[in-house]
Amino acid sequence: MAGKSFRSIFAGVGLAAVALVATRTVAQSAPANAAGSAKPKTAEEAFKNVQVLKGIPADQLFPTMQFITASLGVECDFCHQEGAFDNDDKKPKQTARKMMQMMFAINKDNFDGHREVTCYSCHRGAPKPVAIPIIAPSEHKSVEAEGMADTPSNAASLPDADKILDNYVRAVGGADAIRKISSRIQKGTVNFGGHKFAIEIFTETSAKRASLMHLPNGDSITAYDGHDGWLAAPGRPLREMSGADLDAAQVDADLRFPMDAKNIFSDLSVERKEKLGDREVYVLSGLREGQPPVQLYFDEQSGFLLRLVRYAESPLGRNPTQIDYSDYRGADGMKIPFQWTIARPGGRFTIQVDQVQQNVPIDAAKFAKPVEPATPEHKPPPQ
């Protein structure tokens, strides 16, 4: 397996899914602050040799690095020296600092400090920006033509968000069927790049969720116990969830999401109608205080949720995660997706469920945080 494809795909949790392996950037996270700490650490307090990103919360450094790798299509070692991330030996690291300062200045001087220009604005997934317009391989629609579907006249004919969510609840079996589910155990396989591994996912209505991917050298675990979340991979230190990871884990652990969606999002609006493959879908935008919007794609005919797109904020830009759901089947009076694909700029992976058990006891140890032996502090890549 190519090292890049294995390391770059997994960086967070997905609705009804979990990240299976932390990326090299994520896995080298510094320990979380002690419980009861009055003030979270800043990036320069937690990591060595931070020069440009001073003052940002320490837990925002890794999403920032992930945004850079996605925008440039590179890995950590493009700028950093393995085992000595604080060193300044590589020229691309010096260049990256200048580029970030330039980006901040452009937004400050031209957009009143709003983040309109990002690394991706110029790089588009390549280490070097493309300076010459690209000739498309075939004729394509103009921006004006593509935007016609979103005209006010069409928007006025769309159903409201409550109706679409009510259809979703009915599609999966109805409110009574949803309320009857107290736990769920799913077993199947995860496939990335043609490599398959067994996976087990345990969920309780008490907002607890844990997944175990069985790798040849041990289990990769992602868990949320109702309050805290963490990721553990073989040979890597345990990483506490924070920020967008923790927020996503809370949503993922909700077995009653079809019913709870109206409460999770303080504002839901129907943005447009579009094609997703061969299906007509309604696209809803959900807002929550202090969080980027979440987009939900519902099948016009079946009412099922077919896609969810959410974002993790970073000082440089938003990191997107797209989850596609399919293979809905009945299980104890409910219909749930037996397959979902999680995609990020670095790649994608698919989980296929083979067995489902519901309303069965789950050992509390599945949601217990592993106790790690004390290890020397390992500093992650600074910028």
C-alpha cells in the first residue's frame, strides 16, 4: 500500500462512521490540557518553533496543517523533517510561512479581514500554483447556466425543511421504530485502496460510540463516551478529540439522528434541488452556533439521507468531509444504510456492514478510554 494513501485518508469521524487511522499529523498531537485547566494553551505554548500561527488555540494547529496538505496535495514531509518537525532545514517550510503571511495580508487589506482567499485559491491541490488558464477537455456550462437552478422562482417551489425531515423519519421507519432502538452493533469490512479489514461499531442511545478496526498489528480505535472522545492506533499515542472531531463524534453517536436533526440545527433551510448520480435530491443547509454549516442531501423519492457534507474550521480555511450513504436495509423495524463512503481531499474509504444487532447489551469496556504508559513528550510539526 502506498504510504501516502494510507496516511492521508483518515483524519476525523464521519456520521455513522469513524476514522480508522489517524494521519501522521494527527497522531503526533500533544497531550490535552489537564482537566479543570482555566485557559487552553496556544499553539506556541504547546509546540516548538511556532512563528506565524502564534495565538491560535493549540488544537487548531493540526486542522491547519491538514488544510495545507489538502490544498497543496502534499504530505507532512514536504515541509517537515521526520522526527524533527521543529527544524527549519527545508525550504518549503520557510516558503509556507511567507505564503501564510501573504494570505493573511490579502484578506486584511482587501476583504476587511474576512477569509476570502486561502491556500487552495491558488494551489488547487498542487504544490505549485497554476498561473495559466487551463483549456477544458470539452465544452462545459457557463457559470450563469449552472446557477440557473438556484433562481428565486425555483427556490420558492421547494418544500420546507420540516417536511423533508418528516419524510426522512417516515422513510427510516417512523418515530416509534426509532425510539425502540437502544443499542446497535455493526460488523463488516472497511475498504481503502483495495485493502480490506474487519471493523466493529458499537453505539448506545446514551450517546456512546466506539469503533474497532482490526489491523494486522493491532486495533485502531475511535471512541466517544458521551463526554470525551479519543483515537488510538497501533504504535501511536492516544489522541484526545477536540474541536470539530469532538463535535462530529457527538452527532455520530446519536442513534436517533433522524428525529433529533431539527434540534441539533438551530436553523435549517432548503438551498436547492439537484441531481446526485441518477437521483433527484433536496439540499438542506443546517446551522449551529459557532460551527460551519452542514449540508444534507435527501432523496426526493425515497426520503433517505444520501449525503452529508461538513467542515472543520482552521485558521487558514475549512477542511471538508463528505459522507455518502447507500444500501438501506431493514433492521428491527428501521431502515439504515449498510454502506457508507467517507471522502476527504486526501482520499476516501468505504465501510460495508454485513451484520447488525440491535437492542443488545454492550460491554461498558468498549467505551472505556485506554490507559497509556507514560512516554517522553513528542512534539508535532510546527509552523
